[in-house]
Amino acid sequence: MSVDCGGGGIKASVLDAEGTICSRAVRTPTPYPLPPMKLVETIAGLAEQLPRAERVTVGMPGMIRHGVVVATPHYITKDGPRSKVLPELAEAWHRFDMGAAIAQRLGLPSLILNDAEVAGAGVVTGHGLEMIITLGTGLGNAVFDNGVLAPHVEVSQGPVRWGLTYDDYIGEHERLRLGDAHWSRRVRRVVDGLRPMYLWDRLYLGGGNSRRITALQLTRMGDDVVVVPNEAGMTGGARCWTMARP
């Protein structure tokens, strides 16, 4: 089973070994406020609507190390992205062992990764240094070196300009405020800024908002930048088991 946990919704489906979706997808709005065990129970509720799986992959926003949540930006807020941070939620999520909690609740082997890492697993070729940026509520990112997932860097929380983080600068809130044309120029600036830092062989742009990038700005980004389907956030749930570091 593959679960994609976003700022606005949580969806799940069952995949075969090759990553093909072989059951209907089920979805529920992300409930807020969201303490850790509420997310665990939400995932369990989705699992009950699906055929029995042999293992479960969960992609969620934030810094995840070996199944443990170091930090998650949206789930520590009162009402979701851009709302008030609740200190008690920040404390509850810090160092929460999501992998152990999901495995115990569902009775299945579990793999918990950053959601962009799961999406990247669904699209990379396994050759060279490949990076994915996901565009949705905020910005997600992951890097793969010859098909092996690199240690995560939470680019979304880095400063970009005017005191804004990357999440703020090209997240959904700004896209709605600016319109697609102006927002697309911002996405291109972000790509241009990250290019000399990562020197990727190929960059994938995924997430629900990647399809909103204008053709003009996409062309200006270069031939090494490719838009990929949003479904990768789900289908990568099978492949990432062989790509993640132990």
C-alpha cells in the first residue's frame, strides 16, 4: 500500500511489485489539528477501504530520518499550512517514530519517507544524479545518485528572498495570489538558483502544480528539466523500497 500525505489531503492505494496501481485510490481531507496518532489512525482508516497489502509506504512532508520525524512543517499547525504553529504539536511530532507506529497499527512492514522522495522513486531512471522538485502546498525535493536515494535536505525551509522560504515563495498560496504566469517565473528563478548547487543530470518537476508552469518558462529552464505526472507520489511507493538507504 502506498500513502501520500499532503497538506490538504491524504490518499492511498494498493500497488503491484512494479508500482502499477491495482486498486481504486481512496482519499480524505487532511484533518487539523493533526497530532501523530491521529495521522496514524487516518491512514489506518484508508487501509480498511483497500485490499490487504504486504507492506506500506508513507510519504509525508518534512524531514524524515529512518522512519522518525525530525520536523514536519504543516502538521504542527492549528488549521493547516500558513496557520498558527501549536507548540504542543511541534513537541509531539519531534522525533516521533512514525515507522514503528504505522507498522504496529497496520501489522505490516513500513517505510516512511519524505513525500518528494517517494515521488522521485516513481520517475527516476537510475542513471546519474537526478533531482525532483514537487510543487503543491509548498516545495518538496529529493536527490537520487544512480538510483540510490541521497540523504534528505529540506530545501523548502531555506530562505530565498524578502525573508521568504521556498515554501512561501512558490507554494500554492502565492500561485493563487500571483496567477500562473508570474508564479511560473518564480519557479524558473528557483530552478536557476538550485542548478549550480546540485548540478543535476536531470531535474523532474512533479506535484499537482507542475502542470501549471507556462510553456514559455518551461522552455527557458532547459532540456534537462522535465515535468512528470503527479501520480508519481503514489506509484513510487513500490520502487522506493530498493532505492532507500538502510
